[in-house]
Amino acid sequence: MTYPDKPRVLVVDDEPMNVELLQAYLSEDYEVLSAYNGHEALEIIFNDLPDIVLLDVMMPDINGYQVCERIKNSETTQFIPVVLVTALSGREDRLKGIESKADDFLTKPVDRLELKMRVRSLLRIKKLHDNVIQERDQAQNYLDVAAVMMLALDCSQNITLINKRGLEILGCEESEVIGKNLLEQFIPVSARSEMEIHFLNSLNTSGIDSIYYECPIITKNNDERMVNWYSKPLIDESGKVTGVLFSGQDITIRKKAEEKLREQTHAMEASIDGMAIIDEEGIHSYVNASHAHIFGYDNPRELIGKKWDMLYNPSEVGLFKSTILPDFRKKGKWQGELIGRRKDGSTFYQEISLTALDKGLISVVRDISKRKEFESQLNDYAARLKTSNELKDLFTDILRHDLLNPAGVVKGFTDMLLNEENDENKIHKLQLIDSNVTRLIEMIESAAKFAKLEDTEKLEFKSMDIGSILKNVSEELKPQLEAKDITLDMKVSGHYPAVINPLIDGVFTNFISNAIKYGPSESVVTVDVQDLGDEWKVVVSDKGEGIPDKDKVLIFNRFQRLAEKKKAVKGSGLGLAIAKRIVELHGGSIGVEDNPVGKGSSFWATVKKA
């Protein structure tokens, strides 16, 4: 069945339940197409050209980022809006989405109203864009038949139109030119003032004939070409000047490289880089002092009249002749790294740049031995660090994706059933399901957020009262205290201003919560704030079984839970590790001691005073 009047929405997800959920949300207003992997999605996109794509990120064959890049890199599909629908909501995930040229993001579980509004907005923008492109392409066809460079500027000197010949001269794609400022992007700094005067003269509508002017331009390859310009103002139906139309031809006159070199001889002599001119026979005709010294020679005269290959081992000479020389002859320049040989036979890494002259070339050399040694050490470290971080991030992302997907589906269908159900008993049960699923999603999000805490190097701090934070924590834990008939003895009075981040309340919550979990019923948990001069020390003491000395250090490690702890008490083994990391980011200390007034333990942490 086809829906000729309905826009087509392609839903891509490797989870059939996710596809079915989005179909239920959208099928009333749109024709919904479905795909369950990246390859299937690309086949539908290139064959059927849907109006918008809702794309899951985590898929088994090719992921959503790769699918999005293929869509946006194709001329036939680049303007189809792509919305990434994913459980990954971190900053790095969004940056990947932006790099793949995604148009928008939706976070799982998907809100029905938000989904419809995003889809409707993107489809409206696409329709307007399609109309503009159609009109522009028709005008562009007329200009492309011209043999001269033609471009139009608005009154701010931004390029609004350029023909095929103009793109060939600049060496650019159309997307690299449209919207760019002609003077800032393609005119050398030395010629911009005169070009601006010419532009302003061209805006004058009193003259009938076009204005002639010669000006250099800079191509994409940073080559400078001379162009003769003919320009006339662009005038709308009301007689208002809207810009300038330029037509021009490439009249580049290349100056001899030797002449440029002679003008800069004094700069070459003062350069700390080695500079040498080599003729067509490979003989040094000029060598500056730095070039001689880099290769271990006392005087440039030791090299002038000698062949260049005396400064390199046979292996480097072979590499140059077989690989570098053909590329240099083709492009007229080359830049890279080689291994040079000093007068005493020792070798060193060098950065070398070659530029063609009419008869020969100029060589610029820099000794980079120390830099290469440092780069090698840095690369080894970076490779180890990158591998470690990638494995950790991959595990965290997979965990979130696999847990959030089924939870999001349950919540989505529960929301739909709540909207459709009239039976009060069933509504009550559905509300219980919805409440617990919501809490599950929040728990997963919180766990994933704390998993990123180890990568955090710096927090934002402000002055806050520790006493107020402790009181808030005690109120939040009141149900746990009442359940075990435990008394919380708050030895906290007055104000305790500290330079902290709101994350610090997680440390105090962990201390007190653990004291309640592992302390006996009808006992007392004591909270005290001690003055250490420049710091506050928060101490939470319980009447539990205590912690053996051998375990006092290990207990703050990830996933470290003591065998002696009560088996009925649930925990992830991350709580104290997270608390330790938060305190470290505050520049404080954390630890555990035996309760000085009896059985149990005293957990403590220090923070700086405000």
C-alpha cells in the first residue's frame, strides 16, 4: 500500500521492538518504512529516497554514524534530514554525531510529542530547501556554459553564485566557495585594499560600461593567480543595488623562482634553517651557514660544487630517487622527513622542504632529532592511554545501550497503554510499572554518569555550607533510619563554609547509607565535622562489625566488597571508589578508622575551607 500524500519516514534500528514503537508513534501522519541494519537502510535510502531518516547508532554491521556519513556524502541524498535516535547521550557521542553531519538527535527513551515535533520541523525545512535548490540549479546551468570565470557578490562581498569555470580556476568545490567572503578567503592580504576600492566603485550605478581591474587570487592549493576582472552592479526590480557581478579570465604571469630567491638572499643567510640551491645536475650552487652546520661542516664552501647525495646514506638516496623525485617533478614541490648524514658519519632526522626553480630546486632543512625522540615517547604513551580509554568507553556504552533499550521499550509501550486504558485497576498496575521503569532508567543513567567520573580532571567549585548538605542528606535517608530504628546523632551546629562541588553530597550519602546498611538495628550513627585549620573533616561513625586493618585500604578500590559484609545487603562495589574519586577531585583526603568510642568504623573525608 502506498501513501502518495504522506511524507515517508525511514526508521532504522536493530531492535524490532524499537522500530515497532516508532511506527506506532508516526504511522497516523506518515508512511513509515523500516530497516533493521545499516546495509538494509542504505539500500532503501538510495533506491526509495525517503523524506527523513530516524537512525539508531549502535548496530551490529555498520553503526549509525557510518550510515549517516554515507547519506551526507552522496549528492543525491545529502539533504535528507537524519535524526540520530540513541541511548548514548554523552558529549563525545554528540560530537561524533555532528562529525557525521547528523541534523538532529533524540535520546532514548523517545518522547512521543518531541519526536513528532522534530520530524515535522525537519520536513518543513527540507521542503523549503528543495524549492530553493531547484531555482538555483536552473540559473546555474545558464552560467556554466560560459568560458570565463563568473561570480556574484552581495553587498557584504560574500560569494552568492559561481560558475563551473570559476570553480576550476579556484580548484574548489562549490560548497567550499558559496557564502565565503571573496576578499578574506581568495584575495591576498596585500591586494585587498585595492580590490575593496574596485568593489565599491562597481556598486556605483551611474556608469553604464563595466569596470576593468586586475587582481591576484589565491586558489585552494594556495597558488596565486592573476585575474582580469570586468564588473557591473546587480540591480533588482526596484532599482536597488544588491551586489556585483564579476567576470574574469586567468592571466597569471609566473615570475622566475631565481628572481624571488635573489630578493630574499639576505633572509636566507640569517635563517636558522638550512637552505641550499641545487642545480639540474644535483650540484650545490648555494649553501647558507646553517645548512652546513646542520650537516656537521664548518663552512658552506665545503659543500658548494659538491653533489647533494653526499649528505645521505645510499638507502635514503634510493628512496628519494624512486619515490620522492617522481612526486616532486609532478607537483613542483615536496615536504617530508628524511635521515641525513653528517660529516662524521652520524645520522639525524630532518624535516626537508623542496621547491622547484626554473633550473634546479631550493632545499630547506631542519634538524628534528630531539623532536622525533620526544614524539616517539609521547606516541607510545598516547597509544597505551588510547587503548585503555577506548576499551573502558566501549564497555560503558554497550552497558548503557543494552540496558536502556529494553527499559525504553517497556516505558514507551507503558505510556501508550496508560493513554488508552480506562480500567482503574489496570491503570494502577501500569502506573506501578511506569514508576519502576522510570526509576530503573534513572539508575542506569546515574551509573553511566559516574562511570565517566574517572576521566574528569577538574570540577567547578563554589562556596557551600557543609552543615546544610549533611542535614539534607539526613532527611533523604530518614526512611532507611526508621526502618532499622537507628538514631542519627548529628553533632553539627553553625555553618561550615567550604569550597566544594555539589557532587560532594554523594560522598556523605555513601558514608551514612553504609553505616545504616551494615550497622545493627536500634544502634546510633554519629556525624561530626572537625576543624583542621585549613580544612573541614567530616566523620561518620557506626556501631557495626568494623573493618579489618588489612582491608582498610582495599575497601576504596573499585568493586571491592568485604567477604565479611552482610550478604543480604545489596551494593555495586563502586560506592566508596566513587566517593574517593570525588574527594580527590576536591584536593582532599579520604579514609576509614576504627570507631574510637567502641565497636564499629569511622569513615572520614576532608575538604578545603572557603
